[in-house]
Amino acid sequence: MPQAQTIVHVMRHGEVHNPDGILYGRLPGFRLSETGRAQAQTVADALADHDIAAVFASPLQRAQETATPIAASHGLAIITDEELIEAGNRFEGLKVAVGDGALREPRHWAKLRDPFTPSWGEPYLQIAHRMLGVVDIARERARGHEAVLVSHQLPVVTLRRYLEGKRLWHDPRNRQCSLASLTSLVYEDDALVDLVYSEPAGATDPLVRGA
């Protein structure tokens, strides 16, 4: 019997309007910038002729706004899933740029004691498991077709590293997960056979924090 191919595109949202440069994490009210909206539309255009059967998104505003043109172009409603949300982070709401903000204050240094779990936020393994759970739900819902999951940089990177059998702790400067990028998981029946990274909206800076 021929195997059914299912593709789950795990997407990072577009650029966010963040004039104060804080790590916004799960804080409400952070919308896409003009550039971010253009990125979302560009990806929607790139996926217009794909066989998209389901669109899932994190409940955060920036993810919902990124998913909207993709869902609209296929006549689909967005399925909001809490498991796609940004990773929890104890520096949420603060500036964390090197040489600036919270990291210069000794009272915050204890949060950095363990980079492997990590001590400053949601455990990497927990992130990987919740993301994989949504991938499995989407794969079943869109079996034989394609699905899009709009999430955030760290959850997308952590999922990818988990699937590739890499250690989950890593240097964030080396992440391959630009704004509005796609990490596409290709399944033959229930077996993951390929993982393809692409940037339909063009290369953007993968070092942007608080995604």
C-alpha cells in the first residue's frame, strides 16, 4: 500500500512591534510590526498552492496575527493550542541584551546558575514534549495533507533539536530559526523521514530575542 505523506510546517511568527526592546515572553499585547505583517502575508502567499488542511497557533497575539493570512487563504479557522505558547522565562518584561538591562544586576545572577535545564525558565524537555504533542495532533488531523503550526523561536528550536537527537541546551546565538521561517516535518505514515528549514519571507535576524 502506498504510504500517506503528511507535512507539518512549524512556523516562527513574524517580527513584533517592541520599541522598548524587552523580552516580552508571554506578556499580552505584543502585536506584529508592519514588517511582521508583511512577512506573514509573504509566507501565506508561498503556501497558497499547498494542500493545507489545518492551521494551529499559539494563543499569543503575534502568533495569531501571523497565522491569520495563512488560514484565510485556505478558508480555514485557526485552531488555538496553548501548548504552542512561548517558553516561560523569569526575565519576562526585562531588557536582557548583553551589556544592558537585567543581566548587569547581581540580584538576577542566581537565575543563570543552571544553563542545562535551564534555571531561568521552562525546562527544555517540557517544551519539546508539549510541542511534539501538538505536532502529533496536527499530523493526525491533516493526515495525507499539510498543516501549519505557528509558535515561537525557542519552542520551534527545541522541538527541532529533540527530533534531531541533539542536546536541548544550546547557544542561542547559533539558532537557525529566523522570523517567519518554516521548519517542515515530513512524515511517511507515522515515520518522520525529513526535516526541511526554509525562509519564504527571506532571511531575517535569528538573534532577535523574546520571540
